[in-house]
Amino acid sequence: MALKRMVLEIGMGTDIRGADSTKAAVRALRDALWHNSLTVTAALGLPTDAMVVDVTIGVPRPEQVDKAAVLAVLPHGTGTVRVVEGGLEIPNAAGTGSTVMANAAAVVRLDVA
């Protein structure tokens, strides 16, 4: 058998005042996952923990993201997190802070024939 792509989920998250890239990344993945109820594992007779989830996060400063905190969002299965440059940073009017936006893509794979 081989891992086959079954689902692509996408989301967006922000940290409005703190410019915390991890907080925005976690919120983006939650946005992607919490708007869905996947029944593909049940339809195939597999347990939900059979899912392999590959997460890609786009933020302006990838090196600031705690990958373990992002991975902890996954409710089922196992996963990986890759962080790339992307998202958006918007400085406030006073120039004393910014809003950070992160984008998340979660690809769910299952080992099926």
C-alpha cells in the first residue's frame, strides 16, 4: 500500500497585536481543521489515527514558529510541520507593533491501495 492524498484543508490565523508568529500559525491550522468533519477514515474502515497530516505554514518570519506547538493542534494521526516564508505583517499606525497573518495548508494522507 501507499500513502495517498485524500484531503487538503486551508486556513488563516492572526495575532492582532503581539506579532507572535507561533500564535498566528496555531490559529491558522485550527481554522483549517475545525471547519471540517472528515469521515474518509470511517468510510474506508480505518481508525482516525491512521491519518498522516503534512502541515505547511506560511509566515513572514518562519524561524520564529514553534513547530511542536503547531503539531500539537492535530487531533488525530501523526504529522509533520514545514514552515516557509509567507503570510503577511501589517505595522500599526504608531509603528510600535504589528499584526501577523499566517496561512496553513494541511494535507491528509492515508495508506490505501
